[in-house]
Amino acid sequence: MNPIESMKADCKNCYKCLRVCPVKSIRFNHEQAELLKDECIWCGACVKACPQHAKAVRSEVDKVRDMLEHNHPVAVSLAPSFIGSFGADDPMKVVAAFKRLGFAQVRETAEGAAMVSDELVKIAKTGKMDNIITTCCPSVNELVEKHYPELVDTMAPLVSPMIAHARLIKHESPDTKVVFVGPCIAKMAEAEDVRHEDVDAVLTFEDMEKWFWQEGIDLNALDAAPFDGPDAGLARMYPTCAGVIQNALARGLTGYETLHVEGAEECKELFRAIQAGELHGCLIEMNICQGSCMGGPKAGQEKRNRFTGALAVEQYAKKSAQPLGTIPEQEAISLGKVFVNRRKELAQPDEETIRSILRSIGKESKMDELNCGSCGYPSCREKAIAVFQGKAELSMCLPHMCQAAQSMSNVVLDSTPNAIVIVDEEMKIKEVNSAAQKMFRVSRQEALERSLYEFMDATDFEYVLQNFDAVTDKKRELDEFGVVVRETLVYLPKQHGVMGILNDVTQDEEQEKALYQLRVDTMDMAQKVIDKQMIAAQEIASLLGETTAETKATLTKLKTMIIHNGESQL
């Protein structure tokens, strides 16, 4: 399992994870986000950004529990940033909590930082490297090897303090299992790197907060306990801004200008500057997280900000302001590392293919390329390349999809012969279709600036708005416009408005009136026939008595049917 895994969630039209991802190592497949492990730098930005909590960070707590239950000697290598993360009134109570769980040793990763600082100063003193990039941040290492491999020779060829410390512990006690505990997700990937498999498990501060809670351990109720290793002194500054540089300077660094860079975009900008030959003679400390490790994605204690945490670390480190001296075993421990090109080469589309993809999402010209970034890519062109590479979907272009939906909606609205009016809670007109514009004899723009009251009685609209109840097929006469309509009114809950569909039945009404008049005229004609027949009947009553009665009954029936539109009343 990767350090971060994507879970199925309602990812539709969000793309927040992609927007914050510094290397765009996320693929969307059927509207589901998937991390691309060959490109991901495991910085955790997507974990913090995802509103659906669809990015799961691996937990190795069960693995560590198993080590303890099988009576393996297990040592904790505790990152210095713990001082600003757990919120204990005494940092040493955190050490006591680990001991309560059964760990044999609890030591500071800062011991390893002191070892790495020594080696860094030695490398700098040779003066063989033009620029030196140094970092304890595995995400920076991933960024260089996977995305800027041209700079691998600029990296200080050293392992991180975590690896150095694990090697020190195992040099002293080969059977001991080493568990690193810190705020970083990327440390999990670093621990699994075949170049240094010295760390047996990685836990985050959030893992430990949960574990302490499950075991009912109240940090502030414990007595403080000391670390098992030597006092790491100034090396505890490693997780703070420029902490590596401070340690290097304290150990005699000379010959290089120093820079420290925080943030993924800032790191990428500096890489480009080095590639362009704009920097020389610099020792550069780099961290992906703003605030260095104090801003790590799994630092815990969310109520405590990274600034107060950094201040706590600095105050604690200054209690032993001198750097830790050279560790006797250091000479016997290899701290070297070779950085390599791990970039995955992706197919690149030609210009015509890019233009074809852009045209398919309505980008016919440069003017159509909004470069709004809503899809997660900084430009429409980069989005098109991602589509070609199978990392993005055409439907991710929100302006295009909205425009397409609007166009379809407009076709439906404008093709219907019924007048459609949408009003808000104040009866202000929010939308009208072509039929409504024709009925009310206004343009769309004029209608949108006016109230429904100016065109018709809005009583029925107000009823729907107040009662959330529909009005169906109600006959209304709009005398001012000379039309008769049958109105159907529907409440729109999301907009808290009303949509009215006005079916113009004026012509039907006129036809109905004409038919009624025809029936009346026919009735009059029938009455005249009856009257004449009665006169004739009186003159020849003796001869046609029963026949006259039958004729009168038949004609009366005909008259009644005419009046009632042809329906028999028998």
C-alpha cells in the first residue's frame, strides 16, 4: 500500500486535490481521483485539501503493536518537531507516554541530524560542488529525482537524519527495531526505499495521538522521563526554518552563501534558477512544507499553529545551545546516498493533437483559452496535454461544460412555445425565454431589470413562494397583453424562487368562443324550425297529431345537443 491511497468519493467537479498538487500527480478516471505513485512526491497537500476526506494515509500502528507484542526490542526515533505538536505541558512527558506503551528506547532523531550536519560541513569544505542542496525533507528528494533529475548532482549526497539515526541505533543494537515518529507522510516512502531500509516502521504524530487516546494515556498526568540517547542540543532546530543551515554554521560551515526555501512552488522556482545558471556558490536548505517540518501534514494538535510550535522547538533547542559533538560510532556508519533519475517519461502530443483536444472543449482559438485553473491545471494547454496522457478528462473543463449545459438549456427554453419566467423571492425577474419576451413585448435585458408586478398579477407566484406548493394549469387572463394563459408555477428550493410556465391558450379560447356562437346560432335556427312546425301542426292537427309530437321531441333533442356541444343528455 502506498503512503497515500485514494478512496471512492464524490469527486465530481471538485479538483481541489489537483489544484494543490505541486506536480499534478493525480489522474481522474470516471470522475474519481487516483494518485500516480511514479510521479507523486507524497507531500500530503491533497490529504489536507480534500473536502471529501477521500485520501487515506497509511497507518502502521498495527505493525508496531505486533513488534511490541512479540517482545522485539523497539526503539523510537522521535522527530524534534514533537515539542510543538502534542501539547503536553512538559515535552518529556511524551517520552514517558512512549515508555508506557512498551518501547525499549525513546531517542531524538536530532542525533542523526547532528551526524548529517558533520558530513555536510565536510563536503562543503572540499569546495567541489558549485551549489549544494541539503534537506531532511523526503518530498524534496522525490521532487528532484522524479521531476528535476538534471539536478541530482546538486544534492548533498547524504541520507536524511532519520536514516542516519536508524543506522546508529542498529549499529549499537543490531536486533532492535526502529520506528520513526514524525509529522511527515513522505517518510513512509523514504523508509521503503531499497537504498536504505534501516527504518522498520513510520508513524505520524496523529497516529500517536490516537494510540495514546486508545490506551487512555493522558500526557499531562504522567511524570516526565528523559530521552535514552545523548542531548542532541542545537540539532533539534532541524525541523524549523533554516534549522539545517544553523547547525551547519555552528559546525564551521564556510565558503558558501546560504539560502533556505519553503514551499513546493518556491522550490520549483529555485530549481529553475539553478538550471538557468543563475545561482552559484550557494548552500540551499529546502522544504516542501511551509514552516518546514512544523507545517507537516500529520503534525497533530490542529488547534496549535505551526508558528507557536516552531517557537516551542526553538526555545527547547536553545536550552542546550551547543551542537552535539561528533558521535564516536559515526566513522563506522555509512551516511552516503546516491541520488538517481527516477523520472517517468510521458508521451508528449504534437501541436495538432493539442489543438484538436482544445477544439473538442470549445477552445477554437487562443482567445477561447481562459486558463482559469478550475480544472486543476494552470492552463488549458497543460490540461490538453494531460488529456492526451490519460491523466485528465475532457469533462473537467468547467467553463466548457457550463457553457454546453447553458446552451442545451437555452435550446430547450427557446424552442418551447410556452412562456417561461423565473423570479426570485422579491418577484424580480431572473430569467425569461423568447416566448415570454414576445408575450410581454420586452427584450430579455429589459425584463431582467424589472419586476413581475409590472407585467402581471403576482399573487399566484407569491402563494407558491410562501407555501412551497405548486399551481397547476390555472387559467389566467392578461388583459394588458390581450392573452389568456394556463399557468403552472413551481417552487425552486435552491434559488428560493418560482418558475412560471405560461401556456398561451388565447387562440384556443377564441376558437371555443366561435364554436359556442355557432352552437347558439344553430339553436336559434332549430327553434325557428320548431316554431314553424308547431304552426303547421295546429293547422293540420287532426291529420298529424302523433307525428307532430314526435317531430317536436326530435327537434328539441337536437337543440339540446347543440347547446351541450353534441353530448346526449338522455
